[in-house]
Amino acid sequence: MSACVVIPGFNVARTIGSLVLQLKASGFEVVVVDDGSTDRTGEIACAAGAHVVRHPENIGKGRALRDGFAAALAMEGGPLVTMDGDGQHLPADLPRLLAALEQDGVGVVVGNRMQNLRNMPWVRRATNWMMSRGVSRLCGQWVPDSQCGFRAIRREVLTRIALTTDRYEIESELLVKAARAGFHLVSVPVTTVYRNERSRIHPIADTLRFFRFIGTLSLVLLLVAGAVAALPARAEPPDFVEARVADASDRRYEETAIWLMDRAQRSIVVSMYVVTATGDARHPVDRLVRDLEEAARRGVSVIVYPNLKISGYTPDQLMAVPWVRRLGAAGARVVPLAPVHRLHDKLLIVDERFVLEGSTNWSVEALKNNWESNTLSDSPALAAIKLGRLRDREQHDQLTAEPGAGQVLVPTAWLAVGSVLQRLAAAGDERAFDALLLLLRECAIHGEPSFFISLELFGEDLGLPASWRGAKARRQLIKVLRKLQTRYEILTPDFTHSRDARITVEIPPGPSLAIPAAWTGSPALIAQSSAMTYLRLLEQHWAAAEVVLADLSLRELARRTGLKLDRLRAARRVLHPPAP
């Protein structure tokens, strides 16, 4: 079904007729709300084919939109679109908004004018910046231009929320209430035409109304949001699995662990924060390690994931530790995960069925002295989840160490002139360019566009100076990720945790270019410029169209890529060295 465009208008007789005709010619239903105009706005809109709602006097944009929504919802049709009647918003941008609305979970698509600020009056620019920050924090989602009235909205959004404001604060009210109802908000770039008409937005009065509206939602929430980068995402219910459970706390832990390992038939997996084996057969931890040795010798698969962070060992040093050597000699596999992961598990999984987990380390204090809470679960489903988590982390380390394995998908939309990779390469923003490709590699590793990264490990991959340890490296990375979010709108970072971040990469719809993972490995990225990497990607992309990069002149290459001649010359010389 076609969309219905709702246009609030006050004294827009000069532009409303042609706008309605364009929209009707494109197959859209149109509702115009004449908000007490003193010219022929309503008459002209009706003559052009719009359904017109008339206000006897000027009430405000919020009330006009609410009445327009009511009229549109009474009609059968698809989503609703709002746009201004003064010609600022172009119907040519409508397909882009509606395409973005088709993504799962998206409730509102907001036009973004902030990518081209050249013609925006400075008062609007300042007001939009301030309000967008406040609205984004209340929504828990980044909305770069919260005051843009050019939007596409699912019908379900308007049937589930109640709008109450009468003036321009309705722009904020709709976004906040939609986000709190569980809908995702996305933004797409739009063109805005500024003429010489005086804006009807009053910066002081409408800003005060904005804060009054915020206060009705929660003034306290706004003040708290000012001190943090973003609100946490809405909590989702956990995915429960079937299980039989038993308590294994305190002194019962050791006997439960031995009982499980003695009866293991297929596999034992241990992921442990502390293992303090001494070599003394009477030591309680050595008894547990000896049970692992015995299981391995009778053909049970035994894998141990020890913590490297607290021990201070390198992987090679760990493999020389006596209890690790004994396990290896028995046929067990000891997997030293990268120390940056800060492995904190106290986990034993037997036969992909039994899960013993809690607070007990493999130390004499934990086994004999401390009060420790532990639970034994008989649940193949839970065991599969826990094992999958460990395998994913091991695979991540392997792909990081061997970046040549596998492929990475790069959206071809990001290769076009004006897109994110081209803009980063043209600007010579090496760190942001490399970070984006590393994030695409993470998408390939995790199999989805949303994942956690360790800021420390990511900083190492990005080649940050070794002297930038800890907080300094994290601050630099946060700046880079924020830039990719706010300026390029291609990801959403959540910095709820100080050392980790949850990243959601906004992969655009459409085809992708499959490239070797080695191209996105940190050694390759650090060794070459963003311009060269960009050319390398384009060369692979153009090969399908039988365009040979080496055959193009520098000027033709500049025209196709938007890069400056000096950067192209240097990059192509490395990519295709001239014949001696």
C-alpha cells in the first residue's frame, strides 16, 4: 500500500499546490492541515487533490500533526510521512526514507540535514544540536537531527503512543515515545532547501517548551543523561532453557567436580580464572588436575581455558608450567586466550550436558576455606550456549592471529563517491578508515553486525602507539567510534562498560564485495594508506564490470574516486609499481 503524506501548513499558498501535485503524481495520498492560514493554502491544496483538514485559527504544528495523523489513520494505506509545506523538503528524498522504514524493528525514519550545514541558519544549527543531544539521550538511540520534520513513520507507532503537545515540541515527543515503546529510530540524509522566508520557529520560546516537555517525561533523567554518553538499551527478557539444577556450594564443589570428571564419557571443558596446582599429589587443586589427566588418558576430550591476565604468563610461558605440561602429555588441550579478554570464568562442562558454575576458583582457599556459591545444571541447551561462547572467543583469537583466513564483506554502497569509505580516504583519516574495516572483520568473525569489542585489543589491532596504555588508548578509540557514529552514521556504539563497547554496524541494504580477510588484518592496514586500500577495494569491485584500474589515467581515476591527484599517484605507485 502507498504511503500517506501529512503536511501541516500555515500560509504556504505559494508552494503547497505544486508540492501536492508532485506527491499525487507519484502515487501518494496527501493530507494537508491548514492551520488557520490567512491566505489560500487550504483552497489550493484541495484543488490539487489533497484531503484538507482546516483549523479556524493557528493552533500550532503539534496540533496540526495530531489532527493530520488522525485523518490519515482513518484511511487505508501504508506508512505515514510528514513533510513541511513550504518547499524545504523534496519529494525526491521520499523513496530513501521509505526504504529505510522497511528494516525490521524500525518505527521512525528521520531526515538528517546535519551533513550539509552550509545553508542552514546558525540559530537553527545551534538549536538543533542542543535539542538533538537531549532527545538522543532520552531515546537511548542516536538521532543526529531530532528537529527535522521530514519523517517516515509506521502506522503501528502512532496507534501505540499518545501524542499530547501542540507546538514544535511534538518533533521530540514522537521520537522519545516511539523509542520507549520499543521502536528503532534511524536517520537518512535529506536535502533541505532554505529560501528567504522567516522561520516560524522561535528559538527561545520553543526551546523553553522543549524543556517543559522534557520535564513532563523526566527532568531527572535528562540531568543524569547529561553526565553519561547514552542511556542503556531497553532490557530484553532472558532466553530461558530447560534444566535440572542442584546446589554445589562450599565444600560440595570439590566432590561434585570429581564426581563429574570421573564419570565423563566424551568431553570435559574447564574455563578457570585461577588454577594454583603445586605438584603435591595431596593438594586439592592437584587432585582436580589429576582427574583431568586421567580422563584424557582414557580417551575423553579435555580442553582447558586458563586465565593469562592474572598469572602474567605469556602463552609460551604458560605451556611450560608443570601442570600444563602434564595435561598436554596426557592428550589434553590447553588454550591460552588473549590476556586482554580478562577471562573470569569458574566453569566446568562435562559431556556437553552438565554445567558446574559459580564463584569457586581452583585454589585451596576457594575449595577449603571460603564460602562459595555454585550451581550444577543438567542442561544440554545451557552447555551448548556456554561452549559456543568459548569456541567463539577461541575462533576470534585465531582469526586475529591469522587474518588471512576467511572473507570479509564490504557493502558496495560504501565504495561510491560521497559514501563513508570514499570520504575517509579523501580526507586521509587513516585511523577511522582502518577502524571501519576492522569492524567489518568483526562482523565476519561474529556472524552478525552487533557485537562486543575489547577497546584495548581493538586499539592494538588499530596500531595505536604502545605508549598509549589503558585510559588514553580507550579515549582515542571512543573519539574514532563517535566520529563514525555522528558524522557518518554507520554504527552505534554503547560505552556502558569502561573497557568494552557494544558496537552495532548499520550495514546498508544491497550487494557486498567479498574480500580476503587479510586485507582487513591490522598488519595490512597499518602498512598502507587509506587511499591505497580504497583503490584496492575499487579494483576488486570494478573487475566485475571489466574496468581495469591500471588502464585508467590519473585524471579519470580522480573523476571516478573523488581523491586528489597526489594521493592517487602515490597509492597507485604502490599498488601497481611502474615497470623498471
